[in-house]
Amino acid sequence: MIKIAIVEDNNTLRNSLTHLFNSKEDLECVASLPDLMNVVSEFKKAPPDIVLMDIGLPNISGIEGVTTVKENLENIEILMFTVFEDDENIFAALKAGASGYLLKKTPPEEIIEAIRSLYYGGSPMSATIARKVILSFQDIQSNQKENFQLTTRENELLHSLVEGLSYKKIAEKYFISISTVRTHIRHIYEKLHVNSKAQAVARALRK
């Protein structure tokens, strides 16, 4: 069972998402919050696996919320769910530690698939968002090679992480074992001095 928390100030949308998740056999909504005021204590009561979080929240923004959750709670993945599709918000969210980025116009079944993808190791993004990230990655790829000394295969795998592919999909794409993927990813983390795929993508974007 994938446990989900929702942080969304629109009551109607929040209730609709709660109903959507609870209607699936493998999903359960364990927390539904209108803001981030008591997010740490609420999540400690009912720890989620995944948080679906808006950016435009009252008092505390969703990007600040990502940082707060990541600093205080372990093993929680955050999927941004927002109307904002500008570069500033996208990259700020990823740098803060978000593992995915969906626009609110995403159809319900695609939201469900994004939740499952994130739970099993992917980094789901709406198509327009993924395009922006990939273009930015391509712009810095040459500098990345110089700064981090990644091999050609390591660059390929990091690019696949930016695209949101899971370890299984990466293994299938490059005809290698999942164990080999994990080894390459570990070497990438060591060279970038990071501990997660979200940090790896953010580190590459900053450079």
C-alpha cells in the first residue's frame, strides 16, 4: 500500500484527490492538509511515503515545505502539484529536494501513474516540465563533464534520471543489469558529492 499525503489549500481539489487515491486498491491517503503550519507533527502521526504538494500555499510556500519535510523526516518523496511552470519554480523545487513535478491540468489517471512511478524509483514530470529540465541539462552538460569528470555512461545515466526513468527502465534502455545501474549511480553520487537522485539532478542544474 502506497501511503500518500496531500498539501493543497483548495478544499475541493484536496477532497477530490483524497477520494481519487482512496478509490485505488494500492493507494491510501493518510493525511490531507490545507497548509504547512503543522506539517512535521502531522506527518509524524501518519507517515506518508509520498507527499503531493502545491507551491502556492498560504503562509509557507510549497518550496519551503519541501525543505522542511526533507530536513525533518526521512524516506519521504515529494511530488510537486502546481499551476506554476516557470523555470524559477521548477528548479527551486528540484533543488529543495522534490523528486517530481506535475501540473494541475494533469489527468487523474496520469496522477495515479506518477504516484506509482515515484514510489518505485521514478521521477515523474509533466511533459512540458521534463522538456525544460532536459534543455537546461543539455546547456550545462559540457561544463558538468569538466567539473565532475563523469564518464560517458555516467552522463547517460544522469540524463536518464533527469528524464524520470527508474533504475529498471535505465537497465532496459542500456541493456545492463540493475546491479550495474546501481554501481554507476553510486559512482555518480560520489563524484557529485550527493546522496539522492533529486540532489544529483539539482547539483547538475546548479553547475
